[in-house]
Amino acid sequence: MSKTTVSRALNGYPEVNDKTRQRVLEAAREAGYEANPMARSLAVGRSNVLGIIYPLLPADLGDSMFLDVVGGMSEALEAARMNLIIAPVSQANELPSYEQMVRGKRVDGLVVSRTMVHDERIAYLCKAGFPFVAHGRTRLDTPYAWFDYDNESGIRLALGRLLSLGHQRIGLLSAPLQMNFACQRKESFLAMMAEAGLRADPRWMIGDTIDRRSGYQAMQQLLECTDRPTAVVVDNHLSGVGAVRALMDAGIEIGKEMSVIVWGSVADTLVGLDVTTIDQPDARRAGARMSQMLLSLIEGAPAESLQELWQPVLLAGATAGSCPH
Amino acid sequence: MSKTTVSRALNGYPEVNDKTRQRVLEAAREAGYEANPMARSLAVGRSNVLGIIYPLLPADLGDSMFLDVVGGMSEALEAARMNLIIAPVSQANELPSYEQMVRGKRVDGLVVSRTMVHDERIAYLCKAGFPFVAHGRTRLDTPYAWFDYDNESGIRLALGRLLSLGHQRIGLLSAPLQMNFACQRKESFLAMMAEAGLRADPRWMIGDTIDRRSGYQAMQQLLECTDRPTAVVVDNHLSGVGAVRALMDAGIEIGKEMSVIVWGSVADTLVGLDVTTIDQPDARRAGARMSQMLLSLIEGAPAESLQELWQPVLLAGATAGSCPH
DNA sequence: TTGAAAGCGCTAACAG
DNA sequence: CTGTTAGCGCTTTCAA
């Protein structure tokens, strides 16, 4: 029996005789044989592997949201007989790693996480014509495939809640504004404050709060303002944890003296504290969806048909209360 | 100029003329050429990739220790012009993924994390003769390469401290005992208690505490004992966080009414609380060392020469105090 | 010091 | 339905 027939039998081509196929499958199983994926990729020009290049910042990989998304992706891909790999690289090596991945064709497509407003990785992938899905949007002229939660509507949910509770002096803790989500959330914040006829005091808007420590310090800084805000929106969960901790440590009654709404789940860290939250539901499904999108893209679907915006929701908790007088 | 010469020039073979080499390198750089790693691997039988197969349990990938180790590995490997990939798989697919990796030869070696007392993954790799380094030990007759921190001495440090503070009623919260570290730590605990002539009350030894929730509940359970212990050792940091939280919520004065020593760093979670800790220092260096070990193994070094035991240290904090009367 | 040819393990086009 | 032939892009003998 020839290589060819074996190959066809194993790859489920329709033209092989059922009895032959059975024999081949049986023999393969007994011998524990499995096609060498390298040789296959070389021949067929496809690796059946999707990748994520991930600079190892503990703050991110430790992010349970990211983990859920990746979990959803890998699960969906297992079903599609594809593999997912994460390439952890040093931050300095991020762009070079993209180039290497693309030139080396070790993966058929990439997911780009943590998008920047101006993102050189995405610019490169576009230029190279390499399939990718951006997890988060970016500023770009050419159409590209992306998956994101609606930053604007999320902020509107949060701010709407605070306004309806009577708050007028509202602060914002932002992640670095080069990050697209932080930028969009801040812009939405400013827009909605303006619509409400309120002034967004610059002293109440603190940037670069991306982890617990910086969130903690930012909240301390707000507390020291002579006329401090009565409510604060935090645009990411890690600094949200820090901010809430700062309030606890300062003996502030959260939800009374100061209200807080955090974007992202903090439940597993702040046990027993019911934080009002903007939540991105269905993280695993989101991951599954992104892998489907990437597969479609590889199959040749146009990028402009692969743009998906999911809606965040407000989970009411105890940390957003009426404005004190 | 032939393929052959180009290949030799790029791979730094000594026999090529210096001028030729310069020309080739120049041309390659201009064209942005880089050898196709698939084809290379196929020809040479080596992929220059090392891997970690990782079932996505948030509790683990979120572990900052693991992140540091992986960071150290990838950094060291970048220097050695090797690549590291993490393959996140569903737990059910863990062993099949090992088989696939081995048969597929997509990686030259593997690091096996979270070793079990009886570990089928390691048994399989041994049987298959595939190069691997175990991150943590296991029960096995044949020699294998491993890297671990000394579980016994760590427990001795913790227990020694508590004994010298006068404690006699000491509890232990353990991760599932199939996990090698949990098993060794518990055995050391029992041995040292026996040496000290103390009884290890079964009601004070609670198992399967591997995350915050279970750690929290276990500590609650201890608190409900009619004659509860005066000190507790927790063998992993996640349940350590839960356990400490339980004490805080119960209004127990930690370090006075109840002492706690946790194995693993909890500083980034329990901000502002100075927990007495058994620490595994130099996580990044440990990662670097493990990748070196794996590389040596691939080069043909004997596994029995690649076994490394590092010493944990006790970081004195405020949660271990004298035994109350 | 360079080149020609064989082959790594597979798939795909083309005959039979 | 099955086999033969020709590559995929590289490295590596072996000759020149």
C-alpha cells in the first residue's frame, strides 16, 4: 500500500475505499503512528497552529479575564483540530517575534492582545498580509478583523448610574492612554460628562494606573484633594483593586462617602466586598468567537466582515451609592 | 551562487570564504530573508523550540511564581536562540497533547510543571525517551531530570519557627496530596511533629485546599474546632490568602490569637499585611536554570546529572507570633 | 572553497 | 479507487 493511500485515508479524503481506510486506520493506531506535522506543513503550506505572542507582564498573563479568553480559544480550537500556542517573549523582543512568526510560517494566524491606539504590531501584520484578529481595536485606515467590548457603552453605563445617584464630582482612573481601551474609555467619559453639563476636573483624572500599586496611590491622591470627587470610575480591574484597598485603608465608607465603579471583575480578589462593576460577560465564549473569526479569516473571509462588538453590562453592587450632601 | 553556499554562510559554517559570507549576509538582510524553520527542522531533525503543555487552570497560570519562572526561561532561551512555547490545553487533553508533541517532534524538549506523586505524563515521556525536565519531583524508579525546591527543609523552617515560639497545637492546610509538593510537605510536617513529640491532630490537617475559597473554608473549619490550633502552616499561597482572609473576617488577631505561615508569596495579594512566608527565591533564575538543564539534556547529558534542589527561605513577618496561653 | 544531488516526511497533480 | 511522480525549503554527504 502506497504512502499516498495512507495519507488519503488518514486525512479523510472521500475517494478511498472504506475497507482500505479501515485497514489503514487500524494499522496506524496499532503502530501509534501520527503524521509528522512539520513535513505536513511544509508540503501543504499550513501549520494548523494559531498563536499569541505574549510579552510576560505578570499583570496581564495573571489576568483571569485573559485566561478565560485563552481557555475559550483553545477549547474551540481543539474541536476544530487546530492547536493554540502562546509564545512568551521579553517585551523588547515583541515586534521581532512577530516578524519571525510571520516569516517562519510556524502559525497560520495570530491574535493580537492588548491593542494600542497606534499599534506597530498590527501595522506590521497588515503590511505583511498576515491573518490576525485584534483583541481590542486600534487606529487604522485599512479594515482589519477585531473583537472588542464596547468601551463607550460601558462607560455610559457606569457614568449613567453615578449621575442618576446624584453624583456630580466624578473622577476617573485610567490605564496608560496609549492602550486603546483606556483611550476610548476616557474619551467616552469626557464626552458624557460634557453632555451632562459637568466639568471633568483634571485633578480627578489620573492616568497610568495599571496595577494594584498605582491604583492604590491614585486613589490616595484623590483623597488628598481639597474638594475631592464623590465618585470614581476605574477603567481596569487591577487598579480597581488597589483603589478600593486605598479607600478601605483610609477608613472611607465605600458607597457612602465615596462611590466606586470598576471596569472588570474584582470578585476573586476582593472577597466579600460587593463591588459595582462593568463586566465583560462570556469571556470564554469571546475566546471561542475570536478563534472562529481567525479561522474564517484564514479561509479567506474579508476582514471587514469580521468585526465584532460585544456589550458590557453593569453589575450593581454596594460600592456605588447616592451622592452625600 | 548555490543554495548550499547560502545555507552554509547563514549558518556560520567555517568553510565559506569571508567575502562570500559577507555578500550572502548582506543580501539576506536586504531581502529580509530568513530560513523557513519548518523546512530546516524537517531536514535537521530539530526544531529549536522547547515547550510547556499547560492545562488552563486559572489558579495556576495566574500564579505569579509560574509567570516568573516562565519569564526566566524564555529570557534564557532567547539568548540561546531557542524559542519557548506554551500550549494551553483543556485538562482532559493533557496526556494526548504530550503524545502529540512527542510524536510530532514540534519541540525538542518539554518542561513538566505541577508534578504529581504518580505522574503519567512523566512516565510516558520516560518510556518514549523524550527529553524533559520536571519542575518538581515525582515517584519514579528510573533517573530523570528535575528541578525542585526542598520541600522538607521549607517545612522544617516553618515548623521550627512555630515551635520556637512555643506553639504545640499546629495545623496544616494541604493542596491535594496527589501533587508531589503537597505530599512531601505533609510528610515532612508529620515527621517533624513526631520528632518534637507532638501530636498532629487529624482535625487540624485539612487537604484539598488549592485556591482562595477552599483555603478560606478550611480556616473557618479550623476556627470552629472546640480546641483549635494556635498556629497553622499553609502549603500553598492561594489558599494561604484565603486562610488569612478568613482570620481577618473572623476578627482574629493574626500573630497573636492565631499564627500563620504560608508557603509562597502572598505580598501582592494581601497588601499591607506582613505575612510570615516560606519563599522560593530567584524564580526567574530558576526558570533560566531549568532551560539550561533541558538544553544539556537534549545535547545528551545524562539525566542523573541534572537534578537540582534549591533551598527555600523563611521570610519573617508579623503573622507568626508567640503562642498565647 | 563551492556546487550537484539526495533526502527529511509529507501532500497534490496526474495517470492508470 | 490506487499508485507514481514531483515537489514543499532546507541541510548534508560527496565530488570537483
